Amino acid sequence: MLNKLAHVDYLLIDRLCQPVADWIFQVFTSDCFRTARLCMDLSALMWILSQAHSAVMAARRGVPGLMAFQVALIVIGLGSIMTLRWVFERGGGNHGGRVNPLRAPMFPQRFACLLWVALQVFQASRVPFDLVALARVLVAGFATVGVYIGACSNRPPVRWDYRSGIWRPAEARGR
């Protein structure tokens, strides 16, 4: 069972996310780690928006314990998302086209994010459409896209090769 999940995980990375990360790199010159951090930032923003209604309702009721709980929930969620952002900030850099060092160790996080997205979509489909449910789906969606894009490999830097007179990846120089 775990082998099948790992196979699906690698297919999502190699067949879906790597071409998207390459396209983003070509169009916006943003590497996979910067894109993953942007997704985490968007996920944090959606988290705040998804919890804002509950926080406002707790403030209207004037119950200090409920207000403290809502604020604590927002802070804990932001802390979790920012921890993932920090991982992509520390893991940044170009690995010369080699496999990303975060790819294998972050399999449990990617699997958990896939389950989280499925759960949020299921919960959103059971209630009438509202912005809170949409924001919760987007929190999970942006976080999942972030961990998958963050598992992609950066392209090697392109440099001018004076010998051949063309632009080449840095590690292909001298060939």
C-alpha cells in the first residue's frame, strides 16, 4: 500500500508539478522554493480569512475564553504554516539539477496535505456554499501545492559558455 502511495506521490511531482515549476521558472524566474514559500504565504492568508468569521463572532459574544481560544487557534495554524515556509526557506538554493533534498523526507507531509485537501473538499460539499468553506479548501489547497512544488528540483543555473558561444546549464559546461 505504501509503495502505491509513494508511486502516486512521485507521479504527482514528476508529471504534474515539475513541468509547472519549470514553466514558472521560465516565465517568472522564480525557483521552486520561492514558489513554495508564496503558496505557504497564500495558505496563511486563507487561514486567517477562514478563521476571521469565528473570531468576530466570539468577539461579538464577549466571552473572553472563546475569544482567547479563537486567537490561539489562529496563532497555532499560522505557526504550523510558517514552519513549512521556514523549511522551504532553509532548503532553498540550487542543487544543480539534482533531486531536491526535501523530496523524500517530506513524503508524510505531502500525504497528510492530500488527505487534508480531500477532507476539506468533502466537508465543503456537505454544506451550502459559503466563503468560510471555500477559504478552508484554499488553505489546504495552497499548502498542498506548496509542498508539492517545494519537492521539485530546481533547474541548474544557465551561464554563457565562451567555448561554444551558447547558453548552457552550469554543470554541462566543459562538455
